[in-house]
Amino acid sequence: MSYVIPAPVPATVEVAGGTARFPVHRIYCVGRNYAAHAREMGMDPEREPPFFFSKPADAIVANGAAVPYPPRTGNLHHEIELVVAIGAGGRDIPLANALAHVFGYAVGNDLTRRDLQFAAREKGQPWDVSKGFDHSAPITAIRRASEVGHLERGRIWLEVNGERRQQADLAEMIWNVPEIIVELSTLFELVPGDLIFTGTPAGVGPVQRGDSLVGGIDGLETLRTTVV
Ligand code: MN
């Protein structure tokens, strides 16, 4: 195969305990999957169920790497999230079999240009520029489900410069991981290499250049990001 321009380098994520990497196909994200976060965004979780949006695969940022403060925003927000790595594809996946499609889990940050998101929301415009910008998806190494099991509960937290900003439990998710896989697979054919950011708990807020972000989930690696 030859190309008329240089072919893009595939986006990949480290896998804990080995040198082989996880190739990223797509990045799906769940919006408003914790009731307290939906409320802090001014929404009623009883009336507005979670939903999906996406980021480009090359928005991935390796654990420990610096994130450049993005252009065209004055309100960059952190959103710490459990990330599901899909290892086996499918469509219309049944609930009882959903977890068999999971390769593993990671900790991610769904970085958001909140000012652009609110402007888009007011006008009924898409979220792409507020969510899917360059360097918008820092993520840890993936831990295999065969090693850590499936994560139904456990602390999820994020600190900015040592100050706790977000803290919740995975059990508070409105759609749990199997339900997310079922729902998403009715909209898209899931493919090995898909990542799913499963939504953030309450406590989102702004970050500035020079800030140090540290976030974690029980059983997974700690995500460390500096904004530059
Ligand atoms: Mn999010």
C-alpha cells in the first residue's frame, strides 16, 4: 500500500504489564451519567437520560504527558472518568454478555472547553469543538479485566494542585458499564479498539496553565497531567 501523503500514525494506549499497546479505533463518551453532575450542569437527571458524544482517536494523551492549554477558551474544565476499552466488537449486544466485550479499564480525563460547550448548548449546536479538540483525552495505561476484574464500584477522584475537586463512587453511575455497552451497541457497531469514557461525577471545574492534575480509580493506575 502506498499513500499520496504521509499516513497518520495510529493512536495507541499503553497496557499495564507488557509492551504491546492497545490501538484506538474510536472514543465514545457518555454525557451526564452521574446525577449530581447533571444537576451541577443545570439539568434534571430524572427527565434527561445520559447520552453519547465522541472525541477523535488522536485526542489521546499519554499518562504523565503535558497538555497544552487549548486555544479559543478561557474556561478549560477537568472531568475525571472511568474508561472502558473494548476488546471484542458487536452490535445489539445483550446485557448478559456485555462484559465479555471489555478488554480492560483505564482512568481518563474528558477535558472540556466549558465556555464553548455552553455557547453550543444555548444555540443547539454540536459539541465537537468543546469536547473533541486536540489533546483533550489524557488516559492512563489500560489494566486488563482478566487481572482487575470488572469495576462496578470503587472510589473515583481528582485533585488539582493537591486539592480534592471530584470524589464519588463508580456505583453512582446512572448507566453502569454493561448498560452503556448495550445502549451504545444499538447505535454503532462496536469494534475492538473502541474506548468509552463513562461520564464524570460532580465537582468539575477550571484548570489553569501550570496546574498539576492527579486522578484515580480504585484498582487502576493514577493519571497525572500538567497543563502548560
Ligand atoms: Mn465527560
